[in-house]
Amino acid sequence: MSWSPPGGSLANNTQSMGREITDALPHQPRTGRALYVDMNSFFASVEQEIKPKLRGQPVGVCPFINDATCVIAASVEAKRYGVKTGTSVRDARRLCPHIHLISDDPSVYRLYHRRIVEALETTRCRVNVKSIDEAFLELPYDLQENAQQMALQIKKRIREVGSQLNCSIGIASNLFLAKMGTKLFKPNGLVEIRTEDLEAYYALLSLTDLYGISWRMARRLEAIGIKTPVAFYQAPYALLKRYFGVNGERWYLRLRGYEVDNRPTTRRIIGHQTTVVPDPATTRSEVLGVASQLCYKAAVRLRAAALAAQSIHVALRFTDRSYWSRTLRTHAPFWDSRTFFTHTATVLAAWTPQKPVRLISVSGFDLLPQSALTMPLFDPPTHPEQLSRAIDEIEARFGRHTIAPANQLLSTRVTDRVGFGNAGQVAVELKASA
């Protein structure tokens, strides 16, 4: 099937331009180079692992058990009844009256995550953690011909971590296609997408099935005549470059199996936010108590990432959904909890309590590596960072909240949550909790 843009054809050298781009890349697509591991119903499976009575039963993991919240992880058995991530608790009970709804336990999920990563690292592959339940592995050249055997070994090692833990694995020439492969067969699937079969594979999908293509992007593609993944795959390089710039060039390469996604990311911000439940905060002391805990958690992640912040952003959302926010640029970089909170308190001094606060957000940005910092030559040295690191070591051994500032003792406890979305952020959070 040939492809042509609406309103006429492009210049004859369009496809040759694409070949020049791909030929210049150092690594040509090679099936078996990339392997993506996606854990199936991870949180629910861990619960079934540590609680044998839940095995074989429909399970829904929730932030807290209340009709106002939703299921953040559903077991394979629950999914058969239509319960999935994002299903409200009320609907989950309607769809599956005998479902077991349980509150999440992030510390246990992180523990099993670390055990799984340790199992992956016993292979000769380069392991890149993408989230708490996903990892990307780059296979050495001599193992690429036997990628399926490596995938079966990985499945076996994960089952040794927990008998209830299953994963879907995709094998391809780049991260994008390997991750796409994990979607084809769940649970416990194993799919290899070969470069010579790409057009047949894309024929099975719609545009929004492709990772990174939202309905808005699909509309932009359809406006220039690209209505299916096959048409997207066949689109000339010059057309994608003309309409989408650098992103169009990346899609041209990505769809053909070239690696354009597994690049190191540069963090720009580290922060935390929380919803104040069950009752909103109404006084400055209540807001400061919660903000103190958020500063503490953000500072732990700064140190784990070996970064320092130079600016603070604080935001409040009120029960009427209006917002208040302020930014403070500090005179010196910091990564300790005390300084983080001192700057946050300075920002909050400009806020006048008038409306109940439902959400509190604290972030540090303008980040730079701690290794780039120099100690002042004449100012007397202070050591808040040493104290913070000592607390980190104590809590790494005895658990979170073993030590806490006095201003947190009477405040609402900020619930421990596992981060999703930004893979770099998740990796830093997991490292900080190790």
C-alpha cells in the first residue's frame, strides 16, 4: 500500500532524505536489542503474594477505602469483571460485589520492586528502571539472537521473587516497540516484534494505540492525511519534519525501530503535593505542618539524586478550586530539610488564611549537581546537610518517620504514595526510599 499526502506528492528525493538520516545513525535497528518488562497488576499481585488468602480472588488496591476514591491497581481476577485502574470504589463494588478492597502499602511495593530489579541485574543486560513496575533492558550483542530465551529466564527469576508475580515482556529493536509489545498479550505475555514485520504489526492498531499519540496528536495527523499507524509508518521523512519539526524526525525513526527514546533525562524540579484529607486545613499552623512533611520528602529526594535547589515554589488549592502560589529565589543552593522548610515558611508568610485549603504543593527547582557547589571561603561553616544525611541513614535502617521535626508531631500525616508518570522521578523516589 502506497502513501501520498493530501493535495499532491512531495519531491522525489523525500525518501532518500529519510535513508540519509537512518544510514547516518550509529546503531541500526536489530531485533532482540531491546527488552521491556511490564509487571502485571503489580500492587495487587504483591498483596496476593504476602496474603495467601487473597490468591485467586478479585482484589482492588485503593489509596483509602471510601466511595469517593478509586482503584489504583486491580488483580487479574478483578479485571475479568471490568474493574481496572481508575474505576471508582462504588463502581468496583457494583461490577464485582465480592471484590476485596484493601489500602495500599507503598513500602512493601518498593521492597518487591527492589527485589525484582536485583533479579534483573543478575543478567548481563543493562537495566533501566522506568517505573515501579516497568524496566527496560538492553541486551549485549551476543545475546540478541537468543532474546526470547533471556525473556523466559527473566520470567522465571521474577517468579522466584514471588510466586504470584507475573510480567509481560516485549522484545524489539528499540524501547518504543518493545514497550508496545507488552500490550499485545496480558497477563504473562511474551511478544517479539521483528523489524521486517512492522507494517503488519501497525495494521493491527489505531493511532491512539501508539504510546505518545493522544487524541489531539491523532487529529493533527489526520489533518495531513495520516489516519492509521500504517500511513504514519509510510509517511515521508520530509512531511513529518515539515509539520512536526524535531518531533516528526523522531517519529520517523522511532516507527522504524531506531532508538530515540532511551536518553538520559535532566531533572528540572523535585517536589511533592498532597490532598489534605479528610478535612481541609484552615489555619496557618495546619498548612505549615503539612508543608514541613512535603519539604522533608522533597529534600530526601534531592539528596538521593545528588542535586541542590536554588528556588522554591509553593502552591495552595482551596475547596472552591481557586489557587494561590508564590515563588522564591534563594541566595544559596540547598538540599537539606531545614533550609527547604525555612524558605517555604517564608513564602507562606505572604499568604493570608481565608479559605479552607484542600491541596498543598511544595517544589524545589533551578536544580544543579551538588558536586558543582563550592563551600564559602570566609563564612562560618554550618552542617545542616550532615544532619539530614544522618537522619536519612537512620530512616533507611528503621523506616520512615522514625525521626521527625517537632512541628510535624501534631500535624496531619502526609500519606506515603508511590510516584507515577515521570520515570526519572520514580527512580529517584525509589532510590531515596531504599
